[in-house]
Amino acid sequence: MSAEDTVTMFENVKRICHDNSGCKGLEFAANVSDLLIEEVGDGNLNDVIRIVSPSFNGRNSVVAKRGPPYIKCLGPEYPLTINRNKVEYDALLKFDSIIPGCVPKPLFRAPVENIYFMEDLKDYELLRRLLIKGINCEEAILKLAQNIAHVHKETHVSKLSQEEKTELTKNFKNEEMVALTKNFVFTAPFVNGEPTNQCADNVRPLLPQIYDAPNVLQAAERMRILFLEKKECLVHGDLHTGSVMCTSDGKDPKMMDIEFAFFGPCAFDVGMFLANLIFTYYQHMSTQQDNDTHRQYAYGVVNLGKRFVTIYMEHMTCISGSIENFISEVTGFCGCELIRRTIGVAHVEDFKDSEFGEQEALGSGIRLLQAVDRIETVDKLMVIALMLV
């Protein structure tokens, strides 16, 4: 986006906020000349803008989110539906109605301009960055397990009438965003030579363990089909440590970036999040400075991952099929996420200063897909993923 386009966008956001200052949460915007605008965040898909009124006495800011008609990190040559903005706003409303406070409070949406406004979490931090710094986030992660379990349970097919299921499925069909996940999580990373794939030089020697391994490719294909065809409950669709914010002391988790929400398999959210805890584990295990301290933190993350899944299952009492089958599905989704974040288009910042972290995480993902049919407990999942003894 050019500087001129950015200025125009900022002015539009300011005008919309002011024009709707009668809405709850936007009262501070009554004096348009007092409003300040800044772009925040570094998302792959959307523009995120903070609007502040410095002189207003009380809650004086909100965050606006706008979805450009393309994938922001790839550019205009990769078009993307603007309907994701509506889906995300509707998902925020739905999540907040089930567990009030589990997401930033949605305030107002301007459909013509394709912008919505929500609570400003200015005193919160990304969970991922707190984990990178070695902050104790146990309370946030275990609360998150409860929250996403309740969302899944309250929208599960077993609790819905046919009319309610039809409405939820229609409202969160989200075809283009589902296709994006299909392509960039389950397809492109498993295609040798795919131009959007990116990997470090020290990861490249491991690639034959994917592309020359029929069992790995077949497992990824099975997970792709499961992702597309299992209509179980409303899922976040992109749940990872970078799509959750919490207080700086690792409490009060808020799920965000829910534009991928759709009616699908509950194991998808659980597997994706667990993979990102595995990234945290390898980031700390591979940190050389004060390695003993980082290793102790990493061991704690292993136990936290197990407890995340255990607490989720305690609260999510509507899992379709056996627990063993659910854990197998979690394993497959976890493996695909580990692989796509190390050789696909979107990597994680956990490994920015780690020489071997991506290597280790990729090996973990490969092992999980190789063993997906033999893993029926979360303990076994972590043993195989991390080669624990």
C-alpha cells in the first residue's frame, strides 16, 4: 500500500469511528479533531489500526480491522475475499456470547467500508512473545483450553437442532478462507518445488523425508480431507500462540484473528495450538545462552501441552467418536502445522534467533505424520514428537 493510500485509509477509519460515536465503546470519538491514528500489528492478511482520543476521560481507544482484497504478506497478485471481515466480526460476536470476555469485545462493523471496531487490548501482549521471553503463561493457556472447549461444545452438532446447524454452517461456510488453509497448510508444503514454499538451508536436507515418503504424503492428504469434510462444530480456524493475547503476567487469554472460523473438526484447533507449543519447546531447547534455564522452561512447556489437551477434553464433553480417534486427529493436524510453518510460506518468529529450531520442529512434524495411526494418547504424542525418553 502506498503512503497516499495509507493516509486515505486512516482518514476513512477516523471518519467512520466519529460518525458512529453514539455506539457503546466509541463515545470517545465524538471530537473528530482529537482523534489520532496509528497502524499496529504485523499480520499476514489484514490492516490493523488503533484510534485514540488523548483528551477523552475514560476508555479512549479502539482497534479497527480492515481486510484488503488480497493476502497482505504476498501482495495484490494473491486475491482474497473481503467477506472474511464479516465472518470474523460474526465469529467474535458468537464466541463472546458463549464465553464473555474470551475475545476482544466486538463493537461495531461498517459493512460498506469493510471495517469493524473492537476493544483495544493495548495493555495485553501476544502469547507467543511472552512464551519466547520465558514468561510463565500457564494460567492463560489452561484457561484458553477451557474457553475453546466451551465454544466447541456449545456449537457441536450433537447440541444443535437441524435449523441451528444449517444456520451456523451457512454463516460460517467461509469457503475462500477454508480454501486458503487447504492450500497453504495441507497442500503446498507437501508439493516439491511449490514456489510459495520457503525453507532455511539447514532444513533443506530433511525435505526428502517428506517428498520421498508416501506414508507422510498420504497422512497429510487424509488430514486435508478430514479438515474439509468433518462438520463437527464452530472452530477458530487459526488458533496458535500468535492469535491469542493475554496480560503481561500470562493471564486472561483473548482469542483474536478469527477470520478463518468455520464449521469443521474440533481437533483442528487443538492440534494447531499444540504444534505452536512445540515451537516454544524447540525455541528454548535451542537457546544457547543460559541454556539450563531455557531447558527447564522447555520441559515445563511439554507438561503444559499435555495439560492443555487434558483440560480441553475434560470440558469438551461432545467429542465425536472415541478419545483415541480424537487424539489421532490432533496428532495429524499438529504434524501438518509443524511442517507448514517450517517449509511453507508463513513461518513463526520463535526461531528468529535459533539456528536449529526449525530443523527440530520439521523433524517433529514428520514423525507425527509417520505415526499418526499409532498415537492414541497425548503422552505418546509428545514422546514421539519430541523424542522423549
